Amino acid sequence: MVEQAIPKVSVVIPVYNAVDHLDECLGSILDQTLGRDLLEVVAVDDGSTDGSGGALDRWAAEHPQVTVVHQPNSGAPGGPRNRAIALARGEFLFFADPDDHLGPDALRRMVDAAERDGSDVVLGRIRGVGRSAARIPFETGVTTGDVRTTRAVWSLTAHKLYRRSLVAEHGLRFAEGVRLAEEQAFVVPAYFLARAISVVADYDCYYLVQRDGFDHLTRQVVEPEPFYAQVRGAVETVLAHTEPGADRDGLLLRWVQEELLNRFRGEFLDWSDDLRERYARESGAILAELVPDSALTALPPLDRIRVRLLREGRRTELEDLARLQQAGCPDHGAVHRDGRGYLVETRTALTLPPGAYGPDRPRQSLLLRRTGGGPEVELPLPAEDGGLFTARVHVDPAALPAPGSWRLLLRLRLGTGTYDMPLRPDGLGPAGRARPALAGGRPRATRIRTDRQGEALRDVLSPRAAAGALRRRLF
């Protein structure tokens, strides 16, 4: 009996209802420059109903490198991947999804890097097609790196090359029955346990494709408890393999920004009350129990406020903050005539308790910025009742240095962060009519109006137009 050669790479593919994309995916694997004699494909049909199972069987009948397993639907890719891991024989494992494809030279380049550097994990540059893809780890190539020097945690999808002995020795497996972040249970420990990590940054190894009519899990709102259980596990892995300090804080920042805060910048306002409550509770618990304050110093100031609100379970204020940023303007803005000038009034529902800003005290102002570029005029905006953008300020028509149209924006300075938000007044009163005045002995006329987006503009008319407006007013 002839002993079957051990392949260099086993490519694992979990398949569910992807029949339209299988030919491109499998073709890109079998046509690798590494050579078919060094490859095997282990595809697990996870109860597909669109003919994917039959398509896989036809590939297996025509190509001895392809092994197909059929199973009832598990509802998530983790289970099929784990079953394929148990069957794979290759020296290395590579995980692909059936709607994506590989660059022709991808596996050869990644295997060369692993053998050259003695690496247990190799990241090959990922190219997004119609969707976003991680970029930070692929800004430069890395040899014999680690989880810190490669910045690998900014790419947590499964689409990497792993030495199978690493997976076998530590029993690495994907989370099962979880529809988002199931990869983190496998990928994050692999990064920390690897003897070395390499990055192939000069070649598009993997094409992450957005298909029409194919709803990626990353675009769906999933149940928060199993999702955050995976996030918690990943954070605990970081804590278990690092010491307190800047390196740990830099790693944790990735989870803080991407999983623990990202959904609370506005997206969650469209969810049901129950879902908002559960997401906020789960995220807040991880931030309170596992994330040290030192890991938050690099966050923008408004995100630091958001962390505090999540930790303290202040969901009402959390929603107010999200509405403020989502709208990009206060809840209420009005401009009225006020003697020879204008009175600008603003108000938001966001009023945070004393100390909510931490060491940073907010400074706010009314900003007049000339359209088309040029100078800016900034007027202090004293806060009323401790609320952001709850203020009144008088604007002198002679304050602007040149004719033209000037946008009215509200500027918030908080720590090192600066946020400019357009003023969209819901009341202009009679202020839309041009008003003449004298500035330095020269005629000047101004008016307040709104543009197509509802943003407030202040027009400063030319001396000739101002003189005409002044004559009409006097005579």
C-alpha cells in the first residue's frame, strides 16, 4: 500500500449556500503556484439548501485534492471549521470562506515566509472588494515578529496561515454556534502562542468580497450575550499573556475601539429598547471589570465619556451623546435679531453630571468659517446649566473681516479633541432679511439663511450691496 504524501497546506472552507461563488473560490485554491501536489482542500457543507453540496461533490469527483464532508446546518462557521481541522493533514492550515478567493501566489509566499522565519502564523495582505478590510497590520512586512510588533490584533479574521502543530499542541478551536467574533477564540490565542508571526505585506494574498445579496455576518446585529462572551474571552487572553503597561494597553485599545464602543456611536439608536439595554450592559461590564483606565488615555475625549457612561450603566446619557454625534448638531438652534446684531441660541438634551468629563473640562464656541476657505472667527460660547451646547451668544454684524458667506458651526474642545458641528437652526425668526450696519465707517449688511442641508450661513454683503440695503432701509 502506497503511503499518501502529507500536503504542505490544508485549505479549510466552511460552506453554506454559496453555490454561485464556489467555482471562483476553489479554482483560486487549486491554481495556486504552490502546486496541487502540495495542497488539499477540506470543505464542510453545513446543511446548504442551494445546491452547494452537490457542487462540492462534483469538485471532489474531478479533483483528488478536494475532500467534502456534509453535515446538518449548525448556524455558524465555527463548527464546520473545527470538523475540518480534525480531518486536515497538511503541515499548515489556511482558512478561507466560500465567497472569497486567493491571489495566485498567496500560499507559496506565505509558506516561504513561515519556513524562512520559523513562524507559526503568517498574515497575508487582505484586499477588500466592495467592503472594508484590515490595513494596519499590512502597512509593512514583518519577519519573526510577535503580536505587538506585527499589530496583528487589528486583523482577527480567520484568513491566515497557521502551522498545524501549533493548533494541535494547544487544542485551538473556533467557538461554535456563535454568529460573530467566533474566530477570536482561535485567532487571539494563536497570536500569543506562536513562536513567531510573519506578515506578507507586498502581495494581495486574500480577496475579501462583498457579494450582492449575500448578507455578511459582520453587517448584522447579533445577540449581544454570545458575542460579548467571545470579546470577553479575547480580552482575558490578552490579560493572561501580558503584564501591565503600555504594550498591554495598546493591545486592549483594539477591543475597546472596535467591539466595546463602536456600536454606541449612533447605530444602536435604531435598535429595540431591550437590545440597547443588553448591549450596553454587556459592553459596560467588560469595560468595568477588565479594561484598566490606562488603556483609555489614547481614546478621543468623547469616547472616554462614553466609556464612563457604559461602566456606570447611564444609558439615557449614552443615548443623548449618540444622538448629538449622529445628528452633528444640537437638538435646538435658533437665530434672532438682537439690537444691531443677532442672538444665537443652542440647546441639547445632553447634560452630564459633575465629573463625567474626567479631568477634561469642555470648552465650546461659535465658529464662523468662510466658505471656500479663508479665515475663521471664533466667539466663546459660555455654557448654561452645565450642558454641552446649551448657550446664548450675541453676534455683532461688524465682527467678520470680509464679504462672503460664512458657515456657523459649534466647536467643542475637550482635552486634545476638537469637534466641529454645523448649526442647523429650527428657527430663524425674521433674521433672514439683510440688515444694514456701519463697520469702521463703512456700510456693511448681513443676513442669516440656511443652505440645502439646513446649515446656517451668514452672508456679509459687498459694500455696494450694503449701501443699497442701507438706502432702502433709510428711504
